[in-house]
Amino acid sequence: MKIPSLSLARLTAIVIAAMLLLSVGIAYVGVSWYSSYLEEGIISSLPPNAAAAYKDMNAGIVPDTASLKELFDLINAMSEPADFQLYVAVLVCGLLSALMCSVIGFYLARRIAHPLEELTSAADGLKSGDFSVRVQASHSSTREISSLVETFNALATNLETMEERLRFNNMAVAHELRTPLTILRGSMQGMLDGVFPMERRTVSNLLLQVEGLSRLVDDLRTLSLAIGQKLVIDRNRLNAAELVEAVLASANPMLEASKLTVETQLQPAYASVDSQRVRQAILALLENACRYAASGGVLRCETETLPDKSVAIRVMDRGPGFPEDMEAIAVNPFWRGDPSRTRATGGTGLGLSVVQAIATAHGGHLTFSNRKDGGATVAIILPQNAEDKLQKVGTHAAMGYA
């Protein structure tokens, strides 16, 4: 009865029209049959002369005057009760046709509403926290219901994925906090108990742990701002090459300590950006290079305007490069180049996620690739004019849920 290509509005119109035609047809057939039955009963009750006159009239023969008068008198006498019976027949046939159409219409309405009932039940399960619920789309569903089922299943899948990653992120945050907090608690307890001397070097080491915790909190705050779409506020049209030069100048001591030689190819590239956030992103890339690619000895920074008028900021190193499964970098906000997730090299594991959040908040994106001769390339792609673009980083992009 249903055709998948039909829309709900068109299907409803067709069903209503079919029910109206069916109702009229049933009433017409019933009344026609009862009229014939009533006519046969009247004819059978006529006297012989009147019956003969009626047959002559149907045959096209003019009956005699007396028989014709008798026929008309009988018909006039029986017309009122016959009309009443006919009115009753019309009413009964109309009620029967309406009842039959109501039953058929109720059945069709139930079939149309059944997927919506399944969706309501699944939505209740989703509300209670069961993100594994799905709705099977029927081949006979209308276009709108099929689209709604597909959208609901996609939403449930995204929520299930978000829950899994949120659970992982909570475990990762606990992992990141456990080590420095354990060191701080053990060292401070040892000092109070007199086991460890309260030396300047010990306090300096504890301060390093506090600084690591501060970096973790700052990174988490940056991602929280991205989730709330408040990461990029103050935009100005600036030259990306000048921003990179400023960051390289401020990070020069860190680069020298890592024994990295910096090469640059900074072409003028203008974009509407939040200078503070872009500098933060560039600095995060430089810090990652110092931690994981210092063995390469060379760091290259480039800026250019791409053919589509967007601006590219690239940081290229000669380190070990990225793993084959580069998707894990964008999906996992606590990804580390060190498979053991050791803190020996420092960092929170959130650096690339912060850079990705900043790029997405500008309406751009982050790209990863390995260089042919060894090393990695991370590029921040920013649109030239992003004033009219909404910040789409949200939970998905900031925490790797895209």
C-alpha cells in the first residue's frame, strides 16, 4: 500500500482520496442494489392490470387508460413508504461504508505510525543512557520517516562514540594526573616526616611537576573554550609570516636547548585570525618538535597563500614522523608520539588537539603527513576571510569526535 518514493504528505493525500472514493463507491453500490430490490418488490405486489400496464410501458407499448390510471394510483400510494425505505437504505449504506473505511484507514494509519512508535521507544532508551539502541528502517516507510530513522541512527551512533571517547578521555586525564600527584604527595609527605631533606633542588623538582599540571589544566581549559565556541573571539587581518617570526623569536631559547636549527620560508599570507590563539598553536607545534623531533636537528617553518586563498602555516621536522594510522592523532586527544605514554619527554598529550581546536575555531583544519626523506609535517590551514563562518569546533572537533 505504501511506496517508498512517496512523501508522507502525498501518501496521506492519496489515502484520504482513496477512502473517500471507496466510501462513495460502497454507498452507491449498496443504494443501487437496494433500489433494484425495492423496485422488484413493488412490481411483484402490483395487481395484474397494473403489472401488465407497467410491462407495456417498459416495452414501449401504450397501455389502456384504465390500467394506466390504476398503476399511477398505486405508485402514488406506495411512493411515500418507498422513499422512506430508500432514505433508510442510503443512511445504512453510508454508515456501513464509513465503518469499513474507518477500519481500513485505522489499519493504514497504524502502519504509518508504527515506525514513529519505534522511534519513540528508541528515544526513551536513548534518554535513559542506552546509546546502543537502533531503529530498523522498513522498505515501505515514507521518505520522511526513512530520513528520520537514518538521522536518529546516526545520532545514536555519534552519542555512543562520544560516550566511549569521553570514558577514555576521563581515564586518560586520570592517567595524566596520577603520576605528578603521586610524586608531589610522596615527596611532600617525606619532607613532613623528615625522610627527605627540604632542599632547593627537591622543591625545584616539585615545581616542575606543578608546572606540568598547570599546562594540563591550561590545555583542558582551551578545549573547554573550544567546546563552548568561545575559543576565537578577537579577529584581525594579520600576516601569518609575521606571527611565525614572532613565535620563533620568543621560542629561540627552547629551540637552542633542543639543538634544533630553524629554516624558514615565510611568504606574506594574510588572514583574519585571533593572533593570540594562532601564536599558541604555532608554539604548541614547536614544543612538540622539540620534544619528539629534536634528534632530526632541523626544523623548517613555512607560510604561504594556497590557490583557494586560504593560508597555510607548516612546521616540518626530521624526526621519527607519524605512525601509519594517522587518524589516531586527530581522534585521540591524548595521543603521544611515545607509545608507552611516558612523561619522560614532558607534555600533556593534548598539544595537537589544542592546535586542531584552534584551527577549526577559525573555520580551518589541521593536516598531518610524513616527509619522503623522514620527518613529519603539520600544517594549519586557515581561511583568508572567516568572519562569516561559525566556530564549529564544539565537542566533536575539540575532543576528536568528528
